[in-house]
Amino acid sequence: MSGGKEAAVIGAGIGGLAAAIALRQAGWEPTVHEAAEELRPLGAGLSIWPNGVRALRELGLGEFAESSPRTGGALRRADGSVLSEYDPATIEERYGAPLVGVHRADLHEALVAELGADRLRLGSRLEALDGDELRFADGSTANADLVVGADGIGSTVRAALLGDGEPRDSGAIAFRGVARVDGDLPVGEWWAAGADAGLLRLGDGRVYWYLAQHGEEDRAALPGLAARFGPEVQAVVDATPEEAVLLHRLFDRDPIEGWSRGRTTLLGDAAHPMLPFLGQGACSALEDAVALGAAVAESDEVPAALARYEQERGERTAALVRGSRKAARLALMGGAGGRLRNALIRLAPESAGLRQLDSVVK
């Protein structure tokens, strides 16, 4: 490479750690700067779809993915009766990789182990980006031949690079949690009028759950929301300690033409935050990391490599942002529209549902 191979990755979430691994594989020397004093991954469970599993294989975490619980999917009415269903074997055969459930903390730990903790700089909060110079809250500075902003939806790097304002409020909120539940449970997605729920097995007796609806962040609304769904959903919510329940508003951004300037680029939620209704947030960040690593390995000039990375990822991530909004509208539909949605899905053959997945999972 011309000019050096020092990379500064801002943010030690899933995307930032994956990017650092991919850059190291491409011959770079990455350092990951994380604002927090210690690593405490937020979130609960993740659906890693076959495209995300393929990315994990590229990053050297294939064994982690293969050891995670395989799952299928189902769309259900609020009472749990099935509208549409596909099994794990069908998914794996069609896409060459399984759909698995993982705890975010387990994936985070596996990424740190693969990268090496010596690559992390904790308590390293970025305050300003001036050209290639990074200025941190403790007064220190650093220069890098490549800067990767993987610092989430409120990205400091994005603000310095693009200055395009605040993310878009979707009007929806989501409760999330993980509980330990004995026995077998159905998995998939439950639809009530104007509300959505889901269950995902994570292994070791853990079950991830979420509930979503339009409205304000009000923890007192959880019991009434859970009561709108079948007993399986209610049981998992009831088994979750109150202090372990997460509640967030859901935000995204409109797709943009490009997210790189000079030797600086964005990745994951910093580049293309999306609503969670397709389960592709973490998967797309993992795909970003693989594409970035491949781009810098193929080009001797960083700006040219970043242009190639954007070309590889721009159209796909824009489609996922739009698709996630469409999925949100579908999942949170109420009234006559919701009843019509259910009828159409129940009557559609399994092959139709899988064809719809093709453009997402590839």
C-alpha cells in the first residue's frame, strides 16, 4: 500500500471488530478505539441469517457460527397459530449456510478473541476528526492511513464526515430481553393488530424475545403489550428480570449515495442504519467488514479502495433499509389491512416466501 497500513477503527461493536479482523487479514495494522471503559455489549439476541454466517466464515468465525443453534422461521397470528413456516434444513439447503440464533455478547466475545484484545483501546472517545487526525477526549491524538467509523447510529465520524443531521424516528419502540426457559418453545414472529413479537432460541436454555409497537417509551406498557400475544410469548417475558428488559425507540436513516471521504469511511449502523424487522443489522455490518477488507486488499490507493467498497455495498444496503421499512409496516399493520395480510400469507405456498427471502439473504 502507498503511504502505510495503519487503520483506526472507531467503535468496538460487532461491525468495528469485524472490520478490524478483515483489515488485519488484508495486511493492515488496525487499532479499535472504543469510548467505553469496559466492553458491555448492549442488546440481547441476534438472528444471523445465512449471509451473515457466510461473512463470519470469511472472518475466521465459522466454527462459532456452526456451533450456534440452527433455527427456522414462522409467521404466526397473535394466538400462535401458524400462517407460514420453513424449517432449518430448507434454509441451509437453499442458501448454503444456516440461520442461527446467537446472544450478542457471545458473538462480541468471539470477535474480540479472533482479533486479539491487544488491538483494543478502551476509554478512547473520539471528539473530533480533522482530515486524517483523530482527537480524543483525553487530549491524545492519532493519525491513520485509513479511518473506519463503526460508531453506531449516532456516529461522531459520520457527523464530521457528512454533517447530515439526526437519524429518522420511525415512531416505533421495541422491548427486548433474554430469559431462561425450560422445555421446547415455538420460534418465529407473532403478529397482533399494530404490534409484533418474536422468539429465538440462543442455546443453553436461553430464549431471546422482542415486542414492538408504535408509541412512546413507557415501561409500564410491557405487561399489556405481552398480553396481546399467545402464552409462549407471555411466559418468556414474565421469566425475564425487570432490570434485564431493554426498551428503545427505533431509528434509521434514508439511504445515501456515498459515505466515504478521502481516507475515511463508514460501516454498519454509522453508514446505513436500518430498522430491525428483517433481522439484517448485524448481518449487513459483517458483510460490510468482509467487503471493506477485500477492497483494501485489491487496491494500492485507499480512496480507490473505499470507492470500490461503496460500490459493492451501496445498492444492497439501500435495499435493506427500504426493505426493513416495508417489513415494519407489514409487521405493525392493524385492522382490515392486518387481516388481509394474514390471509394472503396463509394462502401463499412456501416457495413464494422463500423467493421473497432470496433478495435479503442472497
